[in-house]
Amino acid sequence: MEQHDLGGTLCCFSLASLGGIQGLPADVAIAIFKSKGIEHILKWVDDFTFICMPINPHAPDTAHTFNFDLDTILVITRPLGIPWHCVKDKGQDFSTTFGYSSFLCNLCSCTIMLPEKKHSKAVAKLTVFMATASSPILYPACESLHGTLQHITFMYRDGRLYLPHLSTFLSKFPNNFTQHHIPLSILNDLHWWSAVLTGPLATCSLVPHQKLNPDVWADALTSWGIGLIVGDCWAAWWLQEGWKTGQRDIGWAESVALELAIVWAVHARFCDATLTVRDDNTGIIGAYAKGHSHNAPHNDTLHRIAASLFPFNLNIVPLYVTSSANWADPTSQSILGHSCLHLPISFKLPPELQPILTHV
């Protein structure tokens, strides 16, 4: 899948596929097609994918013309007696949207997504697995879930951080009949998957990330609240009385500060980018890099962050600064800036945070 910018005009390839070719070496088949002017061919097992580029790339999309079509391919192979499957059963005619390896791909928008049926199946499998986690589990159930999640990490790329524990766990089964209890580390990882997969059906952009520095600073102070600085503007949230319960600590408050910076970035309509956010807590920066924490509330925050970033093809690089150099430090101590520099906050807090934080 590619997109080319040709003199300012977006040129989208059109793709077709046929399945079922057997008995003819792939290199011979490809050589035959190329001799007939069909250059761009991909092969997977016995399936062939053909990519066609318009001969008038600067024309409007609706006026594109091509030097061959699916009938051209069938005419070339008919004398060879190649037994293609029916296109309706296994394959498709040329189009800029197509299914490939259980994903729906769109060449115009340069995106992929899981078909609704595949998405629902993955969610159901994950839900059943987690619902029975209190009982010993058999190898086939673990292997099935692992295979599903491993496949969709092509789309949910951050999910690669949440598979190693399950991969290691699989090696502990000597056969299909041995049962093992699921370790807590795996359940923590599966909560991340649940947070991402149970959200709306998402589309993954394949557009390369821009590296952007929107001048965002975040900090938290247990005795008052959370400060966020964007350029010269500020925002603050007061931590309500009694917030420090259920393993919520300064690390949790710092993780929420990072989360609020990300929620702001999402609502500021950043997309297809890697954003720098400055923070002065090495523990949270390390937990974000690893994708998990030993503290359950920290993990909840990391899961919400992942679910927020994914639909917009965003990634965050937390950059450590000392507390004395953190521009958000005074704001987190209730030393607020001028009212004319109050950062407009139009987003609602995640439901989990609404009883705990008050926007100032």
C-alpha cells in the first residue's frame, strides 16, 4: 500500500486480488505478467495481488484511467489453464478499498481497520477469557487469544508491549490438557487490551508520524492539585479532599497530569504525530515507556492514555525535566497565571476522574 504525491495530486493505486493459482511457479507467473506490462504484483501462498497505477495521475480521482483491468489478467492466464477461484468467493476487482489479511485497507485515506465481525469476535474472545480468569485455564484458550491479539498488533501497534507476559505463560504448558492459573501480570495487560478494544471501532492511520513539540508541561502536587502549561497558557485542577485512597498516591497524580496533557492534545486535534510532553516524575515516565506499572490506579491511567491516543495515530514522548525547571510546577502549587492566559478547557474529564478533580 502506498500513496504518492505527484505534483500536488494524490495518486492512489488500485488493487485487485485473485486466489487459487497452483502448479505454476510464482516466478514464472510473475514473469508472464510483467511481459504483458503488469509490473506490481504481490504473492502470498497461492494468492496474487495486483496493483495498478493510473496513466493520468494528475487527473481528478473520478477521471483516472488505467492500462489494464481484471479482465486483462484473466485473458493473459486463460491459455495457461490457471484455475482461479471465482472473484466473488476469493478475491476482488480493482478498488482503492480492499480486505487483506483480515484487515480492511483504504488506499485513499492510507488507513486500516478491523472489520466489524473480526472486531466483535476479538472482543468476545477477550471478554470470555477475562471472565473465567479466576479458574485454571487450558493451553488452547491461551493460544487462541494470544494468536488473535498478536495478529491485530499490526493495527494496535502499542499492543506489542502487552503480549510478552502471555507469550511467556504459553511456554509453561507441557500439553493441551495441563491447567494453570492466570498470573496477575497477564490480567493487567489484558485490561489494557480491553480498554482499547471495547471502545468504538477504530481506524489506524498508516501516515508517518510528525515529530512535534507543542510546548506542553505537566506536574502534580499532592497538597493541592495538577498544573498544565501550554506555551504561555495555564490550566489547573484541584485534587478534592479524600482523593488519596485505593492506592492513589503522588505517582498516580503525576500520571493523571500526563493524561490531562494528552486529553488536551487530542481535543486540540493533533493527529499522526509524536508529541513531546515535559514532566518531572521519572517513575511515571518509566511506567509509560514500559506500558505498565505495579500500581493498579497507575495502570488504569495508562490504559486510558492508550485508548485516547490510538484513534488519532498519536504517540507521546514524555521528556524529563527537574522540578525546578518544570514550568507547570508553580501552577500545581496553586500559583496561577493571569486570567487572560487561562487555557480554554472544553473537554470533560474521564468519568473515573470526575469525582476527584475540580477544574479551576
